[in-house]
Amino acid sequence: MSALKIAPSILSADFARLGEEVETARAGGADWIHVDVMDGHFVPNITIGVPVVKALRKITDMPLDVHLMIERPERMIDAFADAGANFITVHQEACVHLHRTLERIRERGAHPGVSINPSTPASVLEEILPYTDLVLVMSVNPGFSGQRYIPTSTGKIATIRRMLEQRSLWGIELQVDGGVTEDTIGDVVAAGASVIVAGNAVFNDRASVADNIARLREAAGDVK
Ligand code: DX5
Ligand code: ZN
């Protein structure tokens, strides 16, 4: 049994067949479903929101891992919790009162997560780590799938893994999102990531979703 979790990002899936794509991911060995919510303000793109999470909740038991790339995410916590999100991750850069926002997510029965952009240092997490269930390291500038992995992310992942170990915070997931492929996943996992988000590496025309997930696990040195 593997400890590494793979969370395919539906941003790279075929939205016209979203239910089937999610089922194909589950059957192909995915652990979570990653839902990228963008508002056209925090990031230069607009994607999907609450109704899609609600619709997915009806068709899958898999954890729905909602990544909010939106300004003032505190306004939307209740709606995403009601829609059935299991994890709700907000950006540190978008939250003046990050602690309050994470506590609200927990009160509403979801796991709180905090994400940092490539230019944000790991040190901003020092005070907030005990209050989160997940840290999401963005390894591309958020906004689009299919971008290239930013190599300095690897050192940041290792730094955060050390911070978690030093504080004996063993239950917190360390998630990495952006440009993770067969070429980069080995370094990402070796640095200490426990959850891998993958968009284009999972949903593409080159191979089936199941084959793509199996290849990622193999390249990570993970056997399920
Ligand atoms: C980027 C999103 C990612 C993205 C990942 O802003 O947060 O989840 O869809 O896609 P890939 O794996 O193709 O970089
Ligand atoms: Zn994401």
C-alpha cells in the first residue's frame, strides 16, 4: 500500500465529460480529485466554482480537494463546505486573517489548507502550520495547467518538510501543484511531498489516465 497520493486536476480534463473523467481517474488509481477555482483577479484566468463541486459530490466518494485561487476566499468558505468539499485550500497571499479563515474552514467540517506561490518563502508558514491540515506548494505561477515546473520549488518542499518534522506535525499533508510530470515527480517526492497534483500529466492524448497515473507512481519510486 502506497503512502503517496495522486490528485488529478480536473482543469486538464474534458469538461464536457467531467463525470466520466472523474470516474476514469478513480478507476485508474487516483486518490483525490483536485478542483482549481480561479476568479480572474487573484490569477489571470477564470475556471469553475461551487456548482461543479456540488455536482461532483453527487457522483464520487473521493476526497474533493478544492484549491481556491481567488481574492478574499473567506467569503466563499461556507458555500464550498456546503457543496461538499473535503479540503479547502486558500492562498496565504490572499488572506489578511489567515488563521481566522483556516479556523472557519475547520468549523464548517472541511480540512483547511494553505497554499504559497513560487515567490513566497516557506518562512511565512511558521506561525500557521499547527492550524492547517495541508500545505500546498505552488511549483508554477497559478493560473494555468501545462506550465513548466519551477526548479527552486524542490528546495522549498524540503524546507517545509523539515519544518513539519521539527514541530512533530506528522499529520499534515505536503502537496505540490504545477508542472509535475514523470521527469519532475522523483525530485518532488524525494524532497518530501505526500500529495501530488497533476493536470496535463494525467489527462492527455498520449496515454490513458490509468497508464499516466501508473507511470507517475513508477517515476516517483512508488508502488501501489
Ligand atoms: C495551476 C493549478 C494546477 C494546474 C496543474 O494554477 O493550480 O492545479 O491545473 O496542472 P499541471 O499539472 O498541468 O501543471
Ligand atoms: Zn491547483
